Amino acid sequence: MKIFIFAPPNFIENTMMKKMTILLLISFFMIPAITLTAQQMKTAARATAGADLKTATLTPETFQENAEKMVGKEVGVKGMVIHVCRHGGKKMFLIGEDPDVRIKITASDKVSSFNTDLEGSIVMVNGIVEPMENIKHVEDDDHPEDHEDDDDHRNYYHRPQYSISCLAFRTIDE
Amino acid sequence: MKLHWRKWFRVVHRDFGYLFFGLTLVYSISGIALNHLNEWNSNFIIVRKEITIENPEMIRRDMTKDEARALLEPFQEQKRYKNHYFPSGNQLKIFLQGGSVIIDTETGNGLLERVTRRPFFREMNYLHYNPEKIWTWISDVFAGALIVLAITGLFLVRGPKGITKRGAWLTILGILLPVIILLIYFY
């Protein structure tokens, strides 16, 4: 018995194999159709999400001040994109007036990645507030003696940090 | 009915090999590229050029977009201006369409960076980073297929070059390699 799974039908001698071949071929050629449908659904979902973007948005500064109370909640933040991860576009950073206050926006199931063309753009982001783990303190490891550890020294980087898991975003022309 | 399992293994191995040829190349090419990410940026072609602003005293924290744009005129980059900000006390960063300029506000020395997407590799890397939910499914199927390919591949050949002789030694060598690395570096 010759067995051909992906061979042309006229080469197939076995009826069961013929059925299996047809089934596999149909499944294989349905992949682009499924992909296209999924893409269309995603585009529609994003457009809807974009339309629902919160108008009452926070600045990165007000977000940072209040993030602790908003963990797990949906927020809207507006700021300028100063960096998009060059590796996979899975995260980007926003600033407002104060360039030292940077908010990390991470990709999610809803928004899979960010384009590097966003750098320099003003964006409005909707997403879920998440606490950031394993924050590397900005300390000079070579000179630990220079590091003061007192209450007056609790600067921005010594506080717990929060990121936003992006549900939707859009650029704003300013 | 006798089950011709070796024949089925051969059929599955052959057809999975054809079917997943493309995905294997996607993951292997991007795998090499991502392994060497620190030495070579496979996503972007970045061209850097040192520049000097003749009149850095023009740079002020409250400068307007038009003033920032004017700084780019000697380099014919003014039309690509997008935005600007001051990342630190003496640094100005100007975002351009497809690039950026960072300028030392005291010396006027700067670095102009033009960023263009690297074709082919960028697409491969995009897929490797698992961009969409549907790709999770596709890559899961691919991963399963690799397991099937690996197992069926063991039993393709009979005789002295099969899994009972030469094949056994090579298989053991292939398993030992990651085990040795784990023993040295992980434990």
C-alpha cells in the first residue's frame, strides 16, 4: 500500500487516505482565511477600543503619584513616547512635563506590540495598572558607600514602580 | 491487521518535514539573529553621524517646535522633525521621522541617528517574538510537530546506522550536550 498524505489526489489509491488528504488540504488552505478573519476582528476590536479611549486622562506625573491606589484598574494616560523597545516592540515609555517621570507601557493580548515610529509622538493610552517587580534601583554599584539610605533620600526610583498593560492607544496630533 | 508503524513514522516525518519547512526556517534564522542581538541589530539599520550645532546658545528649555526645527536646517533634516524634549540637564533630544538627534546643549556636539527597518530579518524576528494570539497556536502546533519529527526521525533507518547502533551514540551525544552545559553553568 502506498501512502501519500499531501500527494495529488490521482496518486492516492486508498479511500481513507483520499479523505484524509482532502481534509488536510482543506484545513491547510483555510489557514489564510482564518488569519484574515482574525485580523479583521482584531482591527475592528482595536478601532472600538480606540473609540472608547478615556477622555479624562492622567499625565505620567499624576499617574505615578496615584498608581498604587489604581492597581488592577483601567486608566488613561497621555504622554510623549520617548522610547520603544527595539527588540520586539513589547514595551514603550511615556513622559509628560517632567522627563524624569517615565511610565512603562507594556504590550498585551489586545495590543501585541508597538511600532518604533511612535517615538516622539503624543499618545493616549488605555490600560490596566500593574505593579512592576524586580525594579533595579538606580544606584552606583561601584560606589555603594556613596549611596545614602535615609528617609530624605527616597527619590523617584526608590519608590514602588507601576506600569500599564496596554488595552488600546492612539496618537494625537499636537 | 498488522500495524506498519515504521512506515507511518516515515510518512509523518516526510510530510511534517515538508509542511513545517517554512516555519523551521523562520525560527532558525531569527533564532541566530536574536542570539547575536548585542553584536548585530537584525531589526533595524542604524546609521549614526556626528554633527555640531554652530550656535548652541539658541537651545533653551522653553524653545518652540519651530526653533527646534531650525536647529536641523544645516543638516536638511527639518522636514522630518517630530518632537523634542530634554532628557537631562544638558541634553536635547529631537525625534525625527525615522530617527533622532541628541545634542549636548553646552558644546553643540550631537549625534544624528537614522533608523530604517531591516527587511526580511525584521519580519522573521517579528514572528519569533510571538506577535499575535493566532501565532501562539501556530507556534504551539509547530513545537508539537518538532517533537513528532524528533521522535519519528529516530526510527527512520534500520540496521547498523539505525537507532540501535550508530543512531544511539549520536542521540546520546545530542542529549549529553545540553546536560553538560546545565551541569557546568546551571547547577
